[in-house]
Amino acid sequence: MKRMLLLLLMLSLAFGSACGARTSAPGDSPSEELIVIGMSQVGAESDWRVANSESMKAVFSEENGYHLLFNDARQKQENQITAIRRFIQQQVDYIVLMPISESGWDSALQEAKEAGIPVILVDRMVDVEDESLYAAHIGSDFLREGTLAADWMERSFQESGDAVSIIHIQGTLGSTAQLGRTAALEAAIETHDNWELLAQLDGDFTQAKAYEVMTDYLSGFSGQRRVDVVYCENDNIAFGALQALEEQGYRCGREGVNIITFDATREALTECLNGNLSLVVECNPLLGPLVAEVIQAMEAGRTPEKHHYVEERVFTREDLTKALIERREY
Ligand code: AHR
């Protein structure tokens, strides 16, 4: 189970500060019994991401039999590739990767394969020719999430037949979450002659960027432009867009600009209950227990299913109560 503990300890000490947060204190030596996990997380761009990291850290604890080397890539793929190479040198037992974008992984994953270290993908996917470069993927069906949102738009606007004007604020370009949610909206626009895409803006899954691009866009009109839907590819984008719209005098909600969002954090559900967000599509970040299940299956010598998708639902104001939001774990 443990490979070259001394080397691991020396390398983790040597790279600890450059590698971002570690769950163990410097100087900790993992016991022989612990399964060593090298984890490369995208960053902390959104509330979803923070909840995802917390879910991982809670499960991959020493009490549960793991030694976690946690790397925060600060939204840069090159940091993730460096972390993977470091985990290979450290001879970890498993690499858990939340890939920032889909392309550019073949070499690093090939190196992990050659070192005999299984790679488990979490949240987003990678676009590689050879599927054997990863053992399993656990995450959301982002295309389905986007389709749920497009179906809601169809139901909400079908009666009037009037033009539906849409602003689309995308997440990190090239990430599976962006590609799936964008593909669903674009496919729906193709099949609805009266749906008009006013703008496609890059919100990078952050509140600050979404606020900035939305403010810039709305300031380009002398008066107000009619906007029916703002399709935001995550909750933090929705919060930035909501703030920008309100500052420019727009009314948000079912009688005004319908903001659609993905994730369903407590804060987004609260805004939905208050009437400011019209549709919240769930994207579950609490993936730690599922990842541990896959690792335990592999420890027991079983081959895990290649893809594991989590159950997700949608919320409108009518589905929500304060009690439901308080019970929510993220
Ligand atoms: O890949 C999942 C997406 O990434 C979440 O929707 C978003 O909030 C996060 O940053």
C-alpha cells in the first residue's frame, strides 16, 4: 500500500510550500497503513469549488486511513501538470485530478500510467484518445444540466411566442462544465426561431469577472435593452450578473430578467426563494464519499465503473422553503 515512505516524506517536505495547501502538518510522516492520495484541485474560484474541496478533505483524513497531499492549482493547468509529475515522483498510491479544462492531458496521464499510479478524475473530464489513462470519472452530467435549464426556458416562454432575448455568461472556457452547459443552450437556440442570443460573455466561473463583463455589456446601451434571460453557468456568475443588473436598474425575477444558474448553493437557493433568481439547476460538489468508494473498490481488487454521474435536480421558487435551504450541506 505504501511505497517508499521516506522518499514521500522528503519530497513532500521539499515541495510543501510550492505545492499549495497540505492536509498534514510539515514534518508529519504517513503511517505504513495509510493510502496516499495526491489530489490536484482546480482552485477556489467558486463556492461550489470550496464545498468540493471540503468534501474531499473530510473523507480523505488519516482517521479514515488516508494521507492526502492536496494541491491547489490556482486555476492554472500548468500547475496541475506540475503537481501530477510531483505526485509520480512521490510514488503516491492514487492521483485524484479535477481537471481545469478537457484538453492537454495525454502526456501527464501517460506518465502516471507508466508509473503504475491509477488516476481518478473528479468533477470535469479530460479529452484523451486512450481511455485507459484514467481509472474512473466521478462527476456531473453537464449536458443534462444544461438541457434541464433549456427545457425550463421552453416551458416558461412557449405560450407568448414573443422573441426571447438571452445573455449567456460562460464558465472557464474549455472546461467540461462550460462545454456541456453551453452546448445545451446553443442546441436549444438552434431549434427556437424566436430565441435571440444577445451576447456570449466570459465569466470564468467567478463573481468578480461576471460582474465586470455584465456591467461593461449593459453600459453599452444608452437606455435599457430588453433582456428576458441571463443564462449563468454557475452561481457565482449569477451573483455577479444580478448585482450588475440591479445597479443598472433592471428588475430580476419572473416578472423581469430571468436569471438561470447552476450549482444550487445555499446562497443561490436563498436568492431564488427571494425571487431574484428564476431557476437553479443543481450540481452536486459533495463527491468525496463516491471517490472513496471507487478507491476502496480498487483496493479490494475490483475494476470500478468508468463513469459515475451524480443525481441532480432543479429548483424554482415554488420548490423552496427556508427549512430546505437550512438543511442543505453546501
Ligand atoms: O465543474 C463544476 C463547476 O466548476 C461548478 O459549476 C462551478 O461552480 C465550478 O467552479
